[in-house]
Amino acid sequence: MSEVKAYGAADSKADLKEIKIERRAIKPRDVKIKITYCGVCHSDIHTVRNDWGGSKYPVVPGHEIIGKVLEIGNEVENVKVGDTVGVGCMVDSCRECEPCKNDLEQFCEKGMVGTYNGKDKHLGGHTYGGYSEEVVVDNYYVLRVPKNLDENAVAPLLCAGITTFSPLNHWKVSKGDKVGVIGLGGLGHMGIKFAHAMGAHVVMITTSPGKAEDAKRLGADEVLISKDADAMKKHANSFDFLLNTVPVGHDINPYISLLKIDATMCMVGAVEPLEAVHGGSLIMGRKNVAGSLIGGIKETQEMLDFCGEHNIVSDIEMIDMNTINEAYERVVNGDVKYRFVIDMESLRN
């Protein structure tokens, strides 16, 4: 084992501060990674503050990890020392259940092991995430980063990227489809970029007219203000797919009215109760409301390769590790375009 510096929270009310954690000695199929950048996800904040319950302390967040391979086990063949790699939201799964066998490890029937706050079968206790100097991960969960992409801006692709790419990919969004992206934030800005690169006609759907210019810069063809009843009526029954990234409970009925017959709205943002859905709005058009959770390892690598091909990264603001508590408040207040990324060298200094 080795001891490394990290940033963690002692309880749900505590600020994040520097602590020491242990990383396991590498096993034959392990990869030791020097973490260079780590994205800041809203899930980090929810876990630190125990908003969803079940948080285990100390919490060391971070599941958007980019780094350099320091050491590999003697059975590792997919990466070599010095490679730039990524680690996303999970570091283990059973690999035996039906979802795992179908490259859907995020839906592992025995429960995927989260990069942080998951059950650590090696050291006992729980897993610690990327707000740290190093991490040791089974090579199966280590992802290759395309060399043409800016490493720091790749970090959020490991959560925000795959969370939006996966549903667009699963529902086969393609050239000519009319796709609406609801909400412009960390997830929404990636949804626009992906849908645009897939050839769709992209409509940014927002309550805020002030976001129109930025949405078009990101690749939106149109902007629909959802508070404008007349504009919503003009777009009724016209969308092939809706990606709903709104992070809180809300009324989805107005958006259902935008869908074509047999079309789907996929929820990726609100991990909490929604307002009541009127059954008639689904029945009268055979419409679907679905959900999606990140992606499996195979699909996440496909997403990174797609990003390399289309030169897609996240819009980021770089921060030092010692400003993380202020960054959390800014995320909660929506004051970032569109993801924070920590320069992990600032933890070493």
C-alpha cells in the first residue's frame, strides 16, 4: 500500500480539506495512475453533503479522472507506462450478470462499484475518488484518451460526456433528426455538442432567453423558450428525441407535448421525484419517458473515440484544489460555464 494526499470531507457539514488516504499495491491486472486533472461533478457535491443518503465518510469525491500511467501489473496489455488515460464513474462490477455480459456494467445486477463511495473489496471500507494524487484501478475500467484532445477538457467527458452521449447513441439519433436538449448546464452543453456532431437539427430548450447566444455557439440550430406558450405550441408533436438534463424535479408535461408519435424523452438530470405526469399525454401519442445512467466501459470508449474524431471536449474553467469549496458553491448557484476541472498538480505543491 501507499499513502497519498487527497481532499475529502469528514461529514455532511464539513468543508473539503487535505487528508491522507491509502491506495492498494498493484495486482497483476491493475494500473497505477498519477492523476493530472479531475472534473467536478454535481454528484460530488450531492455525495459530500449526503443529499441522496448513504454517504460514507470521509468522502473523497471525483469520478472524472485523467492521468498518466505510472505502473502496470504483469497481466496488463491495454495500456503502457506513460499513456494518458481516463477513469470514469465506476471501478468494478461483477462482470458475470446479464448486463455486465452485454457491456452494461453501469446496470450490474450486483451493483457497480463507484469510483468513490463504493465498496472497496481490496482494502475494505469504501472507495476514494479522483481528488487525490494517485489511484489504482483494474485495467478493465481504464480508458484510452485520444491524443488530439486537450487532456484537461477531456475530464468531464467521463461523466457529463457519457451521460449525454449514451442516450443519444442508444436511441440512434442521426442526421436529420430533430433533437431537443432541455437545460443548458454541464450536461446540456455536452448534449448539444454530441447531437450536433451526429447530424441532428438541435433545438436548445430553456427557460432563459439569455442562454440563446451561447447555445448557438455550442451547436444549437434553434433556441426554444419553454415559457413562451405560442413558441411551444408551434413545436408541438415535432421532436424525434428529447434529452432532459434539468437537475431538479420539475413538470415534464409541457415537454411531452413536443414529442412525435412513438418518440422518447430521456431523463438524465433529475435524480429525485418529478411532478405528476398526465397519462393522457403519453397515451394520445404512444409517447415514451425513459431514463439513462452513464454508459458501460465499451460505450464510454466509443464516446471518447467519437470525441477524438469530431474534436469534442467540454467547456471548462480550471481551478486549484484549495478553491474546491468555493467552486462547490458556484456550481450550486449555476455560476460556471460549464464544468470545473481541478489541476491536480496544485495538490502536490
